[in-house]
Amino acid sequence: MQMTCASPSRIRCRLIGEADIPALTELLTQGFPARTRGYWTRALDTLARRDAPASYPRFGYMLESDGAAVGVILMIFTTWRGNGEVRARCNISSWHVEPLYRGYASLLIAAAVHHKDVTYVNISPAVHTWPVIEAQGFSRYCDGQMLTLPALGAWVANARARKFDPRSDYRAALTPDERAILAAHVEHGCLAYVVTAKQNAHPFVFLPRRILGGIVPTLQLVYCRDMADFRRFAGPLGRALTRLGAFTVLVDASEPVPGLVGKYFPNRGPKYFKGPERPRLGDLAYSESVLFGP
């Protein structure tokens, strides 16, 4: 998709290609000063190497002014099969336009969200962008986060939490897609656990990160089959995680979660979506936090 606008200089919105990576690394480093150049180098390299759906952009879109990069929006597409059909989700990430060209920022978002069959999510919008995102037709699907102490959860009879082992035979208790999610996220530095109970298996993925100014280590829940599973098995999971020195887990929530011990933070880490399918809480698989780092 390509758009042009009449102006003293030629403004063009186009797909990002691998040859654009050096220029975009510089642009992103300038636009997000809290992130290092190394962070953006790794992020763009990850997009270049990942097994992305062939029918969608690999990197995203960029704005050019007379051939120079002046704007960028990164996109992470994921597809999966659900209810007999292929579904697609896109994590919109790292949207930046140089100040002189902010009037053309709408070209980027128009190009990015033109696939009507895709559910688009923005999981890390800056506070000042919330009204802009909502004006673009995005809706909130998560209002905050809860910092939990899962080890204080209830004891569950015959439930055991163990690290995911790709060599183990979980049989039909884990679907092929679930096994692929667990294995791929371990490769990206996440912790994957499987809780077994009554011959059933329940998958969980946690991302190590730091909160409170980067001082306090915690884990963030980035995947589970259903948030009800985390509430039910918080105790066994938490006690397994404490053996690794992990005492807290951050979960997305729109209100305090019944049955979990912890503190709810409204308007912290709200998440937005636009498209045919409202995302569920407890599924940030293959998101920017995982692929690029928290």
C-alpha cells in the first residue's frame, strides 16, 4: 500500500524493506530515547528473522520525505487456527514520526490497519496517545494490571507445576499450537510451565521483567489458555516459581481479580484493539514485549 501527498517535499508511505533497517534504527533510537540503539538493532533483526505470515508485512510501514526516513510504525503479525479458520492478529508497535512531519502521521496508521480481517492491538501506548488511539477507532480491552503473590494461592489437590519440557509427551493435553507457543517463547527468554491435574495439562508462559523504575524483578503472564486457569492454579504455580526466586506475577486485568492476592493498578498498561475479535486477557503471545524485550 502506497500513499502520496502534495507538499514542498515528496512524502511517501511505503512498506519497510530490509535495506531500510539502518535508517530506521537511527530514527527509532532518536524517537525513543529510553531505548538503546542495541535494543532497536535486536528488534529489527528479530522481525527480519522470524517466521512471519507471508501475506502480511514483515516489518511494517515507514514515511519518507525525499527519500529520507521520517516516520515508522512496526507491526508484528501472528496467525493461528481457531474454530476451523485461520485468524490473524497484529501488534502495532513503536509508532514514531519526526515533529516536522506529524501532520502526515495518519498516513502510517491508515496503511497499517487496512486489513479488515486482522485484529490490531496496541499493548504499550504512551499516556498522551490514548485520546489519539481512541479517535482512530481503537477500543480498550484491558484497563490496568494486578501485581499478584501467587504462592499465597490455595492448595489444589493433585496439581503439580513443572517447567515445560519439549521432549515430554503431553499427548492431547496440549495442542500442537500450544506446544509451539511454549517452545518459541522459551527461545525468547521466557519461562514456560505446565500444570498437570487429573491427567489434564494447562500451559503458562511468563516473561521476566523489572518494575518500579527497573529495580524490582517480577514475572509477567504473557500466555495461558484462560485466565480462569491462572486463578485456579496460582498456588501451585507460585510455589514452583518461588524456587527460582520469583515471588510476584504481573497480570493484565480490568479490575481486582477475585481469588488472587495482590494489588490492582488501574490505568497501568491499558491495552487497545481494533478489528473483528476482542482479544482475551492472558494472551500476549508473540507480542513486542516477548520479541523485542520488556
